[in-house]
Amino acid sequence: ENSIFKVIPLKIDGRLIGVMYIYYENKDECIDTKDECIDTYDGFIYDVLHRISNFFINIELKNELKEKLYKSQERAKNLEHEIDILEEAIESEMVKVNFLENMSHEFKTPINIILMISKLLLSSIENNDFNLDREKIINYLKILKQNGYRILRLVNNILDSTKFDNKHDTLEMHNYNIISVVEDIVLSAADYIKNTERSIVFDTEEEEVILACRPSYIEKIMLNLISNSLKFINDNGQIEVDIKVKQEEEKLYIHLKNDGPSISKKDAQLIFNKFVQIENHTRRQNEGSGIGLYLVKCLVEAHGGKIWLNTEVESGVEFIFYLPIKTIDNEDDIKIYSIEEHSIMDKCNIEFSDVYSL
């Protein structure tokens, strides 16, 4: 009954830094404190309280600094991320601007040719001008046809690449003898250019390899690669197509080589990107939208394959791509590919329409 607890707030400069509990066995021994507060200016107690205060203040300052540093780092990360997004957006916009400029030129060229020849023929008919002989008229009509095909090719490539970009295209595959499919396409292309000095050679030791594919996609892949090669080989140049099988990898490799100017390793990394054209590899008489090889890459990858440029060849250019040797399990019959059914010669007209030297 005579003991007592005393609770005293500990303050420095009016700031509460703790609480002191004092126990008295005899309440008569309890010291009198002014305003329930120890005089912090009393030597020892002040020194102890000051050290305690500094300790807590330092901890608080460290915590504040840590928090500020963390927030600064987060702001820096966010700023860096925003800069990356901005750079990507700028790059994307520049690609779009370059694409639109290029597309504008690509469309204007054949349209202007069509308009010019149409005006010439119309003017001759209206003025009863019969100076145009049959051979000239046929030649003009061929030019009209070629440039019409060229516009159609541009539209097809833009639509097809957009489908892949937006993942709207579904791949319906069936089991085919891929050797027969590729051979028929290549020989059709060879027949198409038979009146020129250029040639296309097909070679393989394989007779039959059954795999799941979509022939219309294989056509676009092969005709696009052949068209690209025709633009850059010499007038008497040659394109070689070879097929190899690696059973241990369960892959079929298709090699397409031409004797045109070689491409650097740096450019080989870019050539399959959308809207990209290799400037030092482009001749002015051979136009291009920068979509063709990007579309080829999409079509190959849609089959589960991969395409690249072989930069180890001593001369010329070699495209290599593989297709996985896989079949549709629940499909017993093997589909027969027909060049007539697929109108392959008409497709050659379209795909080779921007090779003006043919």
C-alpha cells in the first residue's frame, strides 16, 4: 500500500521521445517533479535523453532517406520505362511514315503507268489515229496487265501481313508430299521465265516427304523468294533450289540460292523485318514494298518453321528455311497438289509483276 509507480514523459525541446517508469517502495520517497516532467537540463539525465533522442532521430532520418531513395529509384525506373515507350512509339511512327511514303510511291508508279497508257490508247481511238500497229497495242496491253498485277500483289501482301499482325489468320493444314508441292511450284516458275536468259534449277535426293502444310502458303513462300532473287541476279543468272531432310531433327530444309550481290551480316538480321529494304542491295528498276520477306517469315513460322539468310556463302545469297516433319494424325489420305487447281501460272504473273526485267 505504501509503494507507488510514477510515469514521467521524457522530452527534449518539447518533443516526446519516451516514457520513464519509476517505482517507489515507499511513496514518501517519491521526488517532486515539475509539471510531471524531469528537468532535462540536469546533467546526466539530459545527456542520456539527448543520446536516446539522437538515436531515434538518426533512425527516423535513415528511414526517411531510404523512403526518399526508394521513391527516387521508382521514379527513375518509371521515367526510364516511359522513355523506352516513347522511343518505341517514335520508332513505330517513323516506320509507319516510311511505310506510307513507300506505299504511296509503290502505288503511284503502276497507277501512273496505267493512266498514261490508257490516255494514249483512248486518245488514239478518239482521234482515229491508226499509227499504233498491232504489236505496239499488244505491248501496251501487256504493260497494263503487269501493272494491274503489281497493284494486286501490293494489296494482297498488305492484307496478308495485316492478318498475321492482328492474328486473324487461321492455318488449315493437310498432309501433302512436300517434295512434289515445292517441285511443281519451282518448275512452274522456271517455265514462266523460260524466254529469258535466266534459269531456275531444282534438285533433291528426296522423293517423298509427307508433312502437314498449306499449299497456298508454300506457294507464297517459294514465289516470293524466287521473285526476290530474280530482281537481283544478272540477266543470265541462276537460281538453285535444293531440299534436304534431317530425320534426327524431324525437319525438312529448303535452300534457295542465287548468284546476285551478297548481303552483309548486319543487313541479314534486318531483311525479314516489316517495311525494311536493304538500300545497297536495291536496284531502282526493281521496286519493293518491304513486306514480301516479312510475309515469308510469317508464313514459315505459321508452319512451325524458321527462315534465315546464310551469310557464310562465299558469293551470292542463300535463303534457308525448315519445316517440321509433322502430320495430321486423324487424316489418313494424302492430298494431291495440282498446279492447275491452284492457278500457279496466274500467281506467277502476280508475284513476279514487280520484276520489270522479265
